[in-house]
Amino acid sequence: MNDFHSPFSIEVLYQIFSRHPKICTDTRKIRKGDLFFALKGDNFNGNKFAIRALDNGAAYAIIDEELDDPGNHGDHVIRTNDALTTLQALAAYHRNQFTIPFIAITGSNGKTTTKELIHAVLSEKYKTYTTEGNLNNHIGIPLTILKIKKDAQIAIIEMGANHLGEIAGYCMYTRPTHGLITNVGKAHLEGFGGPEGVMKGKGELFDYLRAYAGSAFVMWDYEYLQMMSKGIGEVYSYGTNHADITGVTEQASPFLKVKITRGNSAGSIQTRLTGDYNLPNVLAAVCLGSYFKVDPVSIRKGIEEYEPSNSRSQLIQKGSNFIVLDAYNANPSSMKLAIENFVHFPATNKILMLGGMMELGDDSLAEHQQIIQQIGKNKWKSVILVGGDFLKVPHPYLSFSNADEAGDWVASQILDDTALLVKGSRSMQMEKTIQSLLQKQ
């Protein structure tokens, strides 16, 4: 077997990568010529599948445990000290081949939608690579970087985090030249140790930009982001007032319409998103489009043609019913905004279907109770609370242990002229609650 322990190990591995530029970490998805990285987790060990990967056509397997019998694959097995850190180091080496803008995006809410809108706008002028879906963690980010090809003109990297030091670590091999923090809210409180920890953790992106002469895009309505961005050499702002790019909501639902009021002549932009809470995301896309000199007509076109997917701010019509499907994730901040927006949704009959919010630590019961108090401020046709700590706090609403049970309730109802808001943490799989509605012709 080959050993890459010298100072030139990543350089040698990069030569192999240049001939086999596709990375795979799942033997079920191996294609001929892939590089297989044997990653490990709490419930899996890729080293045990290295030979299978090679049998299925992988060009090389990068492992960090001795194989019992590599058979005739010995020359195609690369032993490293740690497969994950090797993957990240390879991504760093690949990143260093580019001199293009690398834009990093993080935040508690809206980062994936913001990333997708920015990508839609910048792609109108530039060859732009970006994070696929929400592959925004310690594995997804290096895989995203390694998919960037030589023709790239701009790269957009989404960074998720649930503990301190995580964003700082990503920055060391992503080396962002530009960055944006969508907001700082009550997400992953357990891992960050509370709201102050969340702010510090997300702020690691701005810390990096400040230290390495980067540029920041800042939502100027949020004073805490103004404070967090102090000392960064170049700040380009967006918001509803007193910013380089300003805009307001012309219509929040059923679809958001935004009017740009300063800094760009894109005018009124009719999006396919629902909810006033998406205004900052749209303004961010206009801001970056303006900064990178995308013409206003193309900015508007990119945003208006963006179609939300993957249960993020989707508005779905089924017969006389409307479904606001925002079930990819949830935390107290995003849940509160979604409910506030739904109050103004143009429908007489409204049903809330809310799943439990995860990773809130000691604050979880109190945060769920606050959501229940907020629900009580308005009248609803029905309120259905599903799983998590909604099961542990008192409330007068319908309650189910999981999304399948809630889905059975929906299937038993005759719904007409009704709007449903469906939201919850990813583990709740709240999209299951409306499968019967989605299957109707």
C-alpha cells in the first residue's frame, strides 16, 4: 500500500485527484474512476467498505485503518492517518489553485435560501459553483470545494455550525474572500451554550474576514450585525433603510414581491417565495448582484426564476387548498417568523402543523412554551403540534407523537379553502403530514 506521510503527501494525492476528480464517500453511489474516502461516524466505518468500493470501480480508496486483505487492490489503496482530515486537506489544496472570489454564507436562519438566490443572480453573469442542497458541514464543505472546476469564476460556500470553533475551522481551508451572516437567532443553543455562544460562533466568519482583509455583506437593519462587522475593511450593506441597497415588501403572500428603493434599478421583483421573512434573503441577492456588477435586469430575472424546493418556503396549491411547506428545519426564531407571516396569509381557514424544535438544550421547554403562547394570540381552524418537547408542555391543541400520526389525521379531514403551515425540525419529517394532500389530483 502507498503511504503519504511526507510533507508532500497532499501534493501527490492532488496529482491523483487531478486524474480522478470525482470524490465519493458512499459505496452505493460509486462510479468508475471515483476516489473513495473511507469516512467514519458513530454508526458507520467506511474502511470496512473500501474493497467493495474498489470492486465497484473506484480508482483509489483512501483509508485510515489497516485492511485485513486488500487482495489485488494493494496499489490502489492509500493509507492516511485520518481520512476526513485528508479530505479536508485535499480540499484546501484545491482551493489554493483559485484566485476567484469565494463567498461564505452562514447564519441561524435562511442561509440555504439566501445561498440559492445569490447563486441564481451571480449565475446570470458568471460561471458560479455553490453548495448543493445543504451540504454545509465538515464533510459537505470539502466535497463542495472539490467539485469546483477550472472554469469557475465565483464560488459560494454555505457553512452550517452547531458548536464554537466550527466556522473558524471551515474558514481555514475555504479561505473566503467575502462573507455574509444572514442573522443570529436561537438555533443549536445546546451546542453553542446559549445565545451569546451562537453569536460568537457565527461571528467566526467575520473574524476571519477581519483578519484576512476580506469583504462582508451586512444586513444593516440588524444592529448586532453592524457591531459584529466592525473592523472589516470593506462592508457593503443591505436593508430597509440607510444601506447601500434598500428595499421593502410590496406583498408578502401568497408570493413575496419586493421593491428595490435604493442602490439598484431592479425595481419590483416578483418572487416565487412566500413570506415577508424572505425579504432579507432577496435583498442579500440584490446586494451581491450589485457588488459583482450584474446588471439590474439580470438580477431581477435570476430572483424571479428561482423556484424554492426541498421544503423551504414552498407554496403549494392543491385544489382550493394552499400549503406553506417550510419543513426543512426549525428553531424558535424561524418558527416565530413563520407563524407571524402566516397570520397575514390570505385565507379564511388556517391550520398550523408544527413539529418539535431540536438542539435547544436547557431552554427547550421554555422555547416551546413561548411558541404555544404565540399561537394563542390568533384564531386558527386547527392547531396540530407534533413530537419533541411539544409533548412535554401543556397546551389545548391537538397533539401527535410523530408526523405519521399527524398525517393520518390530515387524511381523515375534508379540507376546502384551507391554508396549512407545515414547519418543524428536520428530524420531525413534517412533510409526511401532508402526503395525503399532495397525492390528490
